[in-house]
Amino acid sequence: MIRLVLKYCFVLVLLMSIPVVVEAQQASDSALKEQVAKEMAPDSVAVDEDLQMDAVADSVAADEDLLAEEEESKGVYQTLKTKFIEGNAGFMSLVALALVLGLAFCIERIIYLTMSEINTKRFMGEVDKLIESGDIEGAKELCRNTRGPVASVCYQGLVRIDEPTEEVERSVANYGSVMVANMEKGCSWITLFIAMAPSLGFLGTVIGMVMAFDQIQSAGDISPTIVAAGMKVALITTIFGIIVALILQLFYNYILTKIEHLTVEMEDAAITLMDSIVKYHDRNEAK
């Protein structure tokens, strides 16, 4: 049941990212078409130069006022969306995909680890009472009905309670290593996306520089406008790549903290369990 819920969460995060990428790609295509249309428009218009300059100045002033009003009303989402499109939506989609997939793995791990946490002291107290009273089957049943790696490790020790203490300790230690590996499952993918995001950003930097030089070569002149266009793509992709890596790194460190916490609880539970098993063996030998 838990695995099914986690799979649904993973798929839901992926589906939520599709409309954003598609919308950004459509906006980028529209901007490209407008730019091509402007370049194809005839540039020889018989208009008086003074009137044309006045009209352009009025238009620029009106546009600046309009942009100022729009900037004030824009939210964080709209600003990020605009920058996303300016950084080449086709290439930035790779950075967004790394963020979505990384967050999906982070959310899955956080849900799994959160559901694995229990009140270890109370649980071990109940297990110790059952072992002390000789109700081994009751202790096993309690472990089976309790979620999390702590209960699983205790159950593994109770299954071999009639064997020598060394064998029980070895079995508990080995199974504890399996539980730690199970908690760390999927973390390698998170580290992969943390490394990929800035790498994609740096790749965007190189592509932006190449685009700038291609445009300079086509124009035959080093114009600040041409150079700025390519550099803007380069810088935006780098910024978004670093932001994605920072977000995933925060989640990854939080996941590692929860894994360390559960590992310490397992070790404490294993020590408490071994003490109870040793007392149980001593009472049986005394009889």
C-alpha cells in the first residue's frame, strides 16, 4: 500500500510539470515567430524623420510605464516563467526536468522515512516486557504489526532467540545493514540530479556564447545588442542550474539527517534487544 501511494506521488509530480514546460515552449515559439516577422518586414517606409522619432519616443515612454506597472503586478511565478522563456525554453526544459525528477525522488524518500519513524523507547519497553515474561510469540507479533526498520531488526533477532547469543548478534547486525541500504535507496538518483543541474547550466553558458559568436558572424559587426542576447541565454541557464542544484541539495541533506536518525534508533534498539536476549538466555540456563 505504501509503495503504491509513493508511485502515485511520483507520477503526479511528473504530470504537474508537463503543462509548465509545454506553455513555456509555446511562448518561446511565439516570441521567435514575432522576431522573424519583424526581420522580414520592409524597412523602407516613407515617413518624415522628425515625426518618426517623436512617435518612437512617445511609444518608448508608454512602453516603459506599462512595463513598470506589469513588473509591480507580477508574482514570483510569472517572473521565473519569463526568465525561463528568455533562457531558451527548449534547453531550459532539461534543467526543469532535472528539478522535477529530483523532487519526485526526494518526496518519495521523505514520505518513506517519515512513515518509518516510531516511538522507539515505548516500543522497546513493550518488547522487553514481553521477553521478560517469556512471551516470545507476543513479541514477534508486536514487531510484525509495527512499521519501520527498528521493528524489522527486532523481529530478526527474536526469530533466532533460541540460537547462541553470537549468532543472534551477527544476524541483527547484518539485517541492520540491509535496512540502512533500503533507507538509502534512491539517494544516488538525487545526487545525480544535483550534479546534472549545474552541468546543464554550464552547458547552456557554452551554447549561449556560441550563439553570440554566430550572430556576430552573421551580422558582420560586434553589436552590444547581439552580444547581450547570447550572453543573456548563457547567464540565465547557469543561474537556473545552480538554483535547481541548491534546492535538491537542501532536500538531500534533510533526507540524510532522517536516515542518520533512524540508524541511531536501530543501533539503540539492537543494543536493548541484545541485553533482553542475554537475560532471557541466563534465566533459561538457571532453570
